[in-house]
Amino acid sequence: MAENTPAATDDPFGRPTRSAFPKIEELEGRLVLIKPSKVEYKVKGKYGEQTRVTADVVVLDDPDEGVVEHDDMYLSQKGLTGMLESCLKPGRKPFVLGRVQMTPTKEYAEAAEKAGDGDGSKGIGIMLKEYFQKGGKGEKPQFFWDLADFTDEDANRARNYLASNDQFATAAS
């Protein structure tokens, strides 16, 4: 190696990373900070045409790595695309913070609340588990992916992340 070779941190290029993004199911219950950058309409997907949002997604409480950043991740879940699309409008907040959850559709909301002792997200998970234990027989409980509200502690965690990655952001006190 030549003596004047710059240190790896001085290189003007990034290292290759794994190209696989997590599935939404893998993010269930995780605290995510999402910054959308682009919306595409009528994109051909697994279930027909869909709206797709490209966003930077930061998992703030990954059980293995703590904080995990996913740049330019595609999100096409109907419960997420509308709220993320609104972030791109002038005057709106650029980030969305929340915990990824399953939410039962209106038809299953009452049964899910009952199954989850008042927690519909937990209940729809229980109902789906029972459905699959029966070999997928009967009517499959329907749900969509969205974000549960965040706590003050969650917001402080996100503020601290932003402050450590953005010179203009302020950390939580």
C-alpha cells in the first residue's frame, strides 16, 4: 500500500451496503422516524397499482443495533402513504414519528378490541395467529399498517437522533 493512501474516512465515497430493506412486518412495534422524499402514483405492485413513497426510515429502537438507517426505502402501505405524502406539502412537518402497528379494518375493529383486551392492534395479531393455526380456513381478519402515536420519551429519542446527525437540530433536554 502506498504511503500517501488516504484513510478510509477521508475517501469521498461510501461503502457498499446490503440492499435488502426490512419488510413492514419486521418493523412491527419499532419506533420509526420517517422523512419522505418522493411520491409515485399508479406504480405496478404485487397487489396491482399502488401509491409508493420513497423515504429515509430510521429505526430508533432496533433490538440488535440500536439505531438503523434505511435510505430511500419504498413504502406502499395504504395506512402510511397518505400521511407521508402530506409531509411533502409546503408548510408541513418534514418527519413522521411513530410505532409501526397493524390496525384492524372497520369490519374487524370490535372483534380485535375484544381479542386484545382493548388493544385492537394486539387483538388483530391474535386473530391472525388463530386464523393461520387453523390452516387459513375461514375468513381472514383484515388490517392495514400504520403508525401508533409516540410518547414524550420517543420524541426525545428522535430529537436526540436528529441533533446527533444535523448541526441545526437541538437535542432534547
